[in-house]
Amino acid sequence: MFKKSIAFIVITILAVTGSAFPVSAAFAPEKPAPALTINAKSYILMEQATGQVLAENNADAKLPMANVAKVMSLLLICNAVDEGKLQLDEMIPVSEEAASMGGTQAFLDANEEYTASDLLKSVIIASANDACVALGERLYGSEETFVQAMNEKAQELGMANSCFANCTGLFDEDQYSSARDIAICSRELCRCQSFFKWGSVWMDTLEHKGGRITDLTNPNKLVKTYNGCDGLRTGSANDAQYCISATAKRGQMRLIAVVLGAPDSNARFSGAQKLMDYGFSAYNLISVAKKGDVMKKDVPVNGGNIPKVNIIAGADIGALVERGFEGKVEKIINLPESVEAPLIKGQAVGEVILKLKGEEILRTNLVVDRDVRISDFFDSFLRILFRWIYG
């Protein structure tokens, strides 16, 4: 463990699935975040790649969140786009149910068709409830089934203090979340490339059949006033007061600031800005290796049906470091001269060790990039024949 006089260091690695986990509880921060004056019931600041929490207060309280609930709606929709289950040029019919949604709307025409692209940008930019329901109906058949999928995803992500009752964020006494849960969900949404097609857009328009135009305005003013901000979602209601999940990226580091229950709109924006200002000024994210990076090429395979494999990073490896300590992290790579068949793609055969001032702070595996089976007679025959023909 580091002594308290040494600056806070946290190392995490991203699992092959893309989710991150702490290397060890021993590397939890010993140095608490300074007292931040945030005028809200709850807040949290999270670094997106590692999932490390840099500041929090009352982050597990179950609170209403208004339109911030769409972080989960958007996660499912954008995942569907990124996975090819929803094409952006696809025409989607708008049901009377979807068109009748109250609150923030794109004023869609019932029984007309819109492209998935137009519907998605309406949700991302303007938080349009009607477009959100239309997309949910396309993907899940009904809003009810969509909401069920949202709750299942919340369970999968470990969002223990959340319950979704609709996909829009309209008032429902059974709908709630916590700052930590919203940050967890926001972190996953930030992995979706389709979100960032419109995440930083301040104003746009939606053209309806017949030429009618709806102006789309982003309620998150930080996308035009805060350096690097490109999302995510705001919300306000009598029960929820003023809420925001904001994200900004500078260099390699992306931060997520969630503020719930602020007394007014300025308080939520200033609170999110204050949190991100703290994170960007105090910490830096250094990249040790990217998923798929070749750490050693053409490693000989003993007894395999192929002669060589590459040893790669099976996941992104990143270090979140207090500023001023970036150059003091030592990297040691231990790799074999050869490997033995059989091998399974992703099987650990080497390791990376990170040290700070001689003390180990991370040990994680490196893996082979392909399957290798044990060589049989036919493999040996082909190998001999190849050598005989080509010398």
C-alpha cells in the first residue's frame, strides 16, 4: 500500500467485454477528494475508461431523475445501432401511442414513417419522448417490453438502486435511480459510437412529411460552453428538481459527472462543471496498452498445427494517475520464448507488471491471439511437403 504522503494512484484494466473492474481493493484511494461544494442532493464524478470514482456525495440514494432516465433508453437503442440490429436509414412507423407522449417532443405525426436516424437524433439532441417510444416499439414491440429490457440491463450492470417504469423519464413514483447507477449506465453509453454522432449537437431540425419543421435544441448547455462536453442527458421535474449526467473528454480521459436534485438549472450545470474541472485538473489517464496491441510477434508454438502466434493485450490497460506522477509508472513485460499447444484464443501466456517507486501496483495477463490445436500426422506431412517444395 502507498503511504498517505504519496499521491493517489488507481490502476484498473478493462475486461475483454469492455467493462472494467478494480485490480484489488488494496488500490482503492487513500487520499479522499477535497470537499466540493455542490448544491444538490447527490453527485458523483467517475472516470469513464476505468470506472474509478473521483468524488461523490450521497451517491447511492434512490432519487427521481426525470429525463436522465433516457440514459438507459439510449444505451439500449445505441447498442442496437452499433450491433447492426437497427439501421439508421430504416423507416420506422410512429404509432398513435408514441405520438401521444407528453413532455418534450419532436411532434411526430402518428401513422407516418421516419428514419431511425431522425428519431435517434431527436432523442439524443432534444430528449424527444415520442421518438424514444417509437424506437422502443421498433426494437421491443412495445414500451412495456422496452422498459422490461431496461430493468434487465440495469441488473446486468449492477445498478442496485434503480427501477425504470417508462422509457421517457415522465413522472412515475416507481421510477428512481442513484447518482452512482446513472454514472454506471452513462459509462456504458459512452462506449456507443452512434450516440456521439449527435451527442455534442446544440441545435438541429427535423423535417416531417409535407415540409413541417421541428426545431431540436439540446437542453444541455454544457455542450456549447464546456470544453470537451459531448453529452449526455438533463432532466427536470417537480419531484426530481434539476438533474444532469454530463460527460466531457480531454486528451485520453473522459469524465462523467452526475448531479441529482439540484434546486435550479444553474446549480446542476455549475455542479457538473465544478466536478469535471476538479477531475481534469487533478488526474490524468495514461494508456499502457490497447486491446489487441501486439506485445510479442511470431512466438514459436511447440507441437501445434501452426508454427507461430502473437501475444497481445486482451483488453485496454489504463492507469489513472494523479497529475505529476504520469512518468513514474514503470512497465515490466514478462513473455515466454515459446508456447505449448494446445492453446485457446485469449489464453493467458504472459503478463504485464506496473510499479510505482519499486512497489507493484498491477499485475495482469497477456494472451494469445488465436486457437492452436495439437499437431497431428496430416499437419506434419503438409509441413514436410511444404518445406520440400519451397525449400
